[in-house]
Amino acid sequence: MLKALKGMMNVTIMNRTKMDSFVIDDAGRVAGIAARTKYSFNSKLASDDADNTSGEQKFFGAKRGVMLAAGGFSRDTWFRQMQDPRVQPTMDSTNQPGATAGALTAALDIGAAPIQISWLQFLPSCNPDEPGYGISANFIEHACYRYGIIVNPKTGKRFVNELAGRQPKTEAMFAV
């Protein structure tokens, strides 16, 4: 996707830039964003990003609209638990530390209508000895599921079709 975007005219890709809010025009349309360039992420402040004011604030206008592609929010423990209370705050995530709901909540604040944000991906793919998405998870996802099975560690019995989609596997995990 990045390669395709780089080949398009009038597309600017900016790293180390964090969107803070949408800019709304007098007609109530999204006219751009307020962002911070040269942003430096601090994982200690991730849960309360208001404290992280690094970077230079700039405003970027949009002619036809703004496309929000902010990624996941599973490091935002409060927001993910609001979507699915079964996912406890103590449960780890394979997402990078900056995967918070900041951009999504900004969109909700201006009236965006999200769909299926409660469909959290929660799979038995990680190793408790590795934080986040380690080597074990990569191996399991790419080498084992096609030929192996997922079993309940308490019963030793298979409880889900390993080739099913992520949502059916998530639901099966919470059912055991």
C-alpha cells in the first residue's frame, strides 16, 4: 500500500507526525487536521497523551476530505475494555505501544459512525514468555495454524477451526 501511495500524485506521507484533531469549517465539514510534526512517542505517556506535547503543531488543509487510517487501539486498555469487557486491562497486546484510540475518539467526537469496533482480535498466538508480538506468534501464525490445532490447555481438546476468521476464533476462546 505504501508503494502504491508513493506512486500517486498529490499524496504526502509524513513520519513522526501525530494527528491531534480534525479542523471543521463553517459548513461543518472536515477541512483538514491539526497535527504535530517531529513528534516523539513516549510509551510512558501513551495512556494519557495530553501530557505528551512533543513536536511542532501544524495545520494541514484538505480539498476533498481526510482519510483516517490510524490502525488499532489495543494498547488503549480503557477503550478496548469499553468495546469488549471480557478483555481485561492486565491482558497484553501484540500491538505497538502507540496503538491507542486517540484518532478514533477524535473521529467519534465529530460524529463519525464506526462499525464493528467491538470486534477485537484476541487469539491464542502469543507466548507468555515474550512481550507483545514476538517470534513465537509469528511462527504460529505462519507455520502452525495451517497444519496444527488450537487446544484448550486445561482439557487438551480442540475447540475451534484454526482456519476460521479472527472473530470466530476470538469468540471461541472466550467461550472455553
